[in-house]
Amino acid sequence: MATRSEFFDFVIREYYSSVKDAAWKSGYTETAISQWISGKKTPQRATIEYFISVAFLPEFKVIQEFWPFDHTKALQTQLKAMLGEHKNDAGIYAFYDALGNLLYVGKATNLLGEINAAICRKVDISFPKGVKNKPAIRKEVVSYISAYDVGSSSFDDYPKHVESLVLRISKPLFNKNIGSLGRARKMPSEA
């Protein structure tokens, strides 16, 4: 039977590119990780479980929050500046009005393309009769954009679940579908 240190070494070798990568992702020092791998110290079961969860669970990262958006300026230029190296990444994005009210939440497999498409859609809400110059396109209403890298997993559509949760909690004005969440499954021993 493998020792905890041997199992820990297996987890690091199989699921991290290096000890340095494991340290950066987990928050532990390279020294501590090296001592657990070598067997100089024995990692606790909770420590091993934590390293496994870090390896498999997607990490939620902020790309930009409340990026000022000006609909009178070039759309692609602004979006590329906002997203930087994340423009082709998958993620979640949100549109806000000038008062910071959430207007729309979307899931993207390609942030640049899907934000561009979503912000150019028609505004399909009713305005009071007294409102003159009603906005016709979403970009005329949007003042801020946020974008998030919510990671991915080969086992589940994690970005879809994050989007669905945000939609159910906030019910943004421009979202017609509030998403669906899967029910928690019982383990066979609990059934």
C-alpha cells in the first residue's frame, strides 16, 4: 500500500506541471511540498484532498470588473483592450447601466465574439411612454462591462452552472432565460 507521501507525489506529478506550479496554485510553499513528496514530512489527509480539489476544480478569476464602456467609441477596440489576452477564452460576462444595475449576464466560449454579439442585440424591454429617444441597441444602455474566467472542467459545464446561479439570484433585465441548475445527486450509499 502506498504511503501518503507517495500518493502526494503521484498527485503532484500527474496534475501539476511542477512543484512551483503546485505551490503557486495551492498557496503552499515549495519547501513544504518538497518535504511531503520526499517523505521528510507526512502530508495530512486534508492537505492531499485540498491539492486534489485545486487540481480538478476550476478557478474563478476576474478579468475585468466594471470596465467603463462608451458606446460612441469603437466597440472592438474597447473590448480587445478590456479582455487583453483573454479575448478568445471562455467565461462569464455582465453588462451594467450607468448606475451599476446589472442588465445582462452571459456565458461565452469566446469572450470577444460573444460579448460583441450580445452587446449589439436589440433592447427588447418596454420604456415608459414619456421616455424620448429610447435606446434601440444594448450598447446604447451599457456603461460598464465585467468579464470573468470561471475555469472549465472536462467533467461538467462549470461556466454554465455559474451563469445559471447568477441569473437565478439577480434576474437581470435583459435576460429572458434564467438558466437551470442540476439537482444535487445522492451518493449510492445515501440512497
